[in-house]
Amino acid sequence: MFEHTVDIERIEQIIGLFGNFDENIKRIEKKYGVTVTSHGSQIKVKGEVDAVTSACRTIEGLITMINKGEQITDQNIEYVASLVEDGNDGKIAEITDADCICITSKGKPVKPKTLGQRQYVENIKNNTITIGVGPAGTGKTYLAVAQAVSAFRAKQVNRIILTRPAVEAGEKLGFLPGDLQQKVDPYLRPLYDALFDMLGAENFQKCQERGDIEVAPLAYMRGRTLDDSFIILDEAQNTTCEQMKMFLTRLGFNSKAVVTGDITQIDLPDGKKSGLKDAVRILKNIDDIAISRLTGKDVVRHRLVQEIIKAYERSAEKNERKS
């Protein structure tokens, strides 16, 4: 049995690290098969040598986050543990030092929570077009909307345009009730939700009435030139190659575009090629276009979402080997 000690400077660090009813420490103990106890200004970790070493590095990484005012969650613990496993725990400060993108209507700061998210946000800031590819829950759309709201508030752009293809997930638009806008609104709901969170429902309504914010299906973009705008194309894996080209060529002066999608969730009819996959291949070496690839490690939803994504990735790899 091996024992190692981690020194603690303040009681707040122990409180934040252990969590309510010691739930955070219990998760670390279960993950590494170690025993963790606190003795005054020290935390003692007992177990097998490799397990203790990894657990201590995870604890030290979490303390770094606590020192920066971060609240420890299941997602924090899993992410820091994955950085330790990859030998990247020295980069934790890069996440905690990341700038706040904007403040939500409820006063909550929005900032990247993983290294992948930080690089994605930097790409959006520094490039005219950014393509964000990754699984559900990696914050692709939410962070893009936050960047759009930040640019709009700073008067860097005059309007925000959010769009996505109205691909029917097993449904036909013609059978849905209402006029065209009412038919496509359910497909645009995630974009509305992100904007409500950033601006508040009342403020969003005012901006939409003034024409400062537009949420519309991709078909509405045809034939337009979009100047002084921050444009987000969501669920881009469901665009055809022709639609993607049409969208990208709408870009006008002093505009910025973000394209997001998950190439593992393509709902196009058989035989139709995804415009997102095509764009990633064609545009990868063009200056001022950045491609961000987020992974399961960048998922910031419930811990189980990461596990589900990993399980599907393993299944896909097995199927590829068989074929």
C-alpha cells in the first residue's frame, strides 16, 4: 500500500474538492480504487502506486480549478482525469484562464470548459469562417451563439443570423400543422433556446422585431448577400453539397460565419452526400477558414452522455473492422 500527501492552503479548497456529502472525493476514490482522507491542511491518498499518482494529479488539477472560482462537478472530475491520463494536466490553467465570452440573461458567465472548446472559441475569434465538428453536447452551437451575441453587443456586427436545414427526422413537413414558419420552428428550437438563454425572451423578441436577429431555415438564405452579420449554420451535416456551397457563398463584407455539425448523425436520404463532410475536405487548407474537431472528451452534458458517445464510437469501430 502506497501513500501520498497533497498540501492544501485554504479550507475552501477542501470544501470545494470534497463537495456535498463528499460526493466528489467518493467519485475519485471509485475511479482510481484509492482511499482519500483529509488531515488538517493535508489530503492523504492511499492505494496502488500508479492509482495514487493519478488520483493526486487529478486532485491537484481540481484544486487549480477551485482556485480560479470553478465549481467542481462530475464533468470537471471526468475531464481532469482524462487530461491526467493523456499527460495534459499541465494545461488545466489554460481552461481556467480562458476569457468569459459573454454573460447570460441570468448573469451566468459563458466560457469554454475544455481545451477543445477553448481552441474552437479562439478559431471563431481569429477566422472569418469556422467549421466546428463534434458529437452532441460539446457546446458547438451554444458557444457559437455566445460569440455571436458578444460580437453584436460590441457592435462588431449589425445582426445575428441563425439557420439550419429543415431535414425531416422521419416526418414530412407537409403533415405538420400551421404555415411554413410554424412548420419549421420546431427544427429551429435549439437555436431559439440558446438565444433566450443569452438575451432573455423579452430582449430576444425586441431584437427579432427590429430585424437584428433572424432565425430561419437554410432555404431562406438563397439569393442573399449577408453583410455586417454573424451567421451560424447549425446541424450542417444535414446539408447537401449544393446547399453548403450556397450558404458559404452568402458571406458578405465584415461578416463572420460558424458552421456546426456532427458527421455521425446524418439524416439525409440514402445516396445524398453530406455538405459538411465535403466542406471539411475541400476547405481544410484555405487561409482564414478554421476547422475545429471536438471529441467525446469535450462533452459538457451529463456524465452518461460521454459514456454513451464512447459506447457508440466503440461499436462503430468494431463494425468498420468487420466490414
